[in-house]
Amino acid sequence: MPNPFYISFPGLGIAPFEVNKVAFNLFGRDVAWYGVIICFGLILAFLYGIRTTKREGVSMDDFLNLLLLIIPFGIIGARLYHVLMELDHYIGRPFLEWIAIWNGGGAIYGSIIAGILVIIFYTKIKKLNLFAVLDAFSPCLIIGQMIGRWGNFVNGEAYGSLTDLPWRMGLGITENVTEFYHPTFFYESLWNFTLLVIIHFFLYRAKKYDGEIFLFYLAFYGLGRMIVEFFRIDSSPVVLGMRIAGLVGLVCFLLFGSLFVLGFLRAKKAKPAEMKEEENESENEA
């Protein structure tokens, strides 16, 4: 979408308003709203992560060390995943275009994979509980994704197919907005917010095993992403009749959802055994 452009939500009574991708100018350089929003998401994720890492027994030093590793490797992973998915477009082009993430082009699945690999290597070296650390960082990632999708809003991107639903979003280069789309950026942001609420108020209050939060996140983010992809119309490779991001989401839901349920059943089965063992110990002491 060119800059500036206009957005409206006529079904909600919101008339067309101008959106400028540039937030402000600093030392002669434009600073985009997208970057500002991403930074805001990182700050909120950091503040929430202080709580979750403490709960999981992860030291502040390890938390900060992991953040300093995950952020750059997450950016690299997002770009690498995007380039691999659009390889036909980049073959034969200058190397600078391959790495030019400042021009757009990144995929959250690449960031997730890179982040998980960083945590695996770090916890192995530091001899930390891998799944406890993954549980601590999963809600942080959800927050980053939830806020980050609003960067797509100010860029006029990641929207869906045409619709006449009450919450339809109008996009145009003038105030005379005539085409209305599914606000899929909002669908995904709302879905992530819902997952965060479930994790914060329900799962963490009755966590039964390490890895529970992590598996829940991967499974149900995957489910939400798969559903959202049915509405998206931006270019994306199609495999087995599905957009690649939707297919990956489906695989994540089936695989990690099964592991989530299996872990729950195993934890439930192990609890009576632990109680019985404690009773036996009490009887022996008596």
C-alpha cells in the first residue's frame, strides 16, 4: 500500500482516515510506525517475561542472555524462512535483496524456529530445564506477535479477501474507499490475545508439567494461523491446496496438540502414583 493511504471501518461508523507509515524523523532518517510498534511489543514481552521466568526458576541473567540471542537470531530466522518460501523470486537477484529485511519480508515461523533452537543450545550448555524455559518464553512470544500484527495495520498489509461483514476494513489511496476486506491482522492479534488470557488465568494456575505452556502455544497458535490463512490473499506458496503458513499451522496443531493432550494424561496418571508413594512413606515413618 502506498504512503500515505486511507483506512475506514464503515460498518463500525469509522470514516476514512489517513494513515502515514512514518512515525517521525530522526537525524534525517524516517522511523516507521512498524518499527515503533515492534519495539513496543518487545518491551511488553520483556516486562511479562520477568514474571514468567521467575515463576519457572530462570535467573534474570539467563533471561537477559537469552533475549540478547533470541532477538537477532529471530530476525535472521524470519528473513531466512521468508526467502526460502519465495526462493524463485530471489534467485538471480543481488545478495543485498536477499537480506534486505528493512524493505519488508519476514515470517513468524522462522522466528519461532530460530528462537527454539537458541533456547535448546543455551539450556544444554547451561544445564537448565529446557521445557521450563520454553514455557517461560512462550507467552512473551505471543505478546510480541499480538502487538506486532498492528504493525501490519499501519503498513496497510496482511489483510484478507473482500467482504461485506460489519467489521470490514476499507483500504484505498484516497478518502473515496470502495474496497473492503477482512482485517486478518486483527483476527490474528485477537486470537493471540485469547491464547494469552487462557495461559495467564487458567493454564499457569494449574500447570501440570513442564512444556505444557509451550505445547499449548504451538498447537493453538497453529490452529488460529491456519484459519486466518483461509482469508489471506497476499502472495504465498500453495502446497496440497493450502497456503504454506496454513499448512504449517495445521501440522503444528495436530502434532503439538497431540503432545499437549498426551502430557496432560501422563501428568494426571502420575499424580495418583505420587500420592500413593507419599502415603507409603508416611506409613513407614509411622
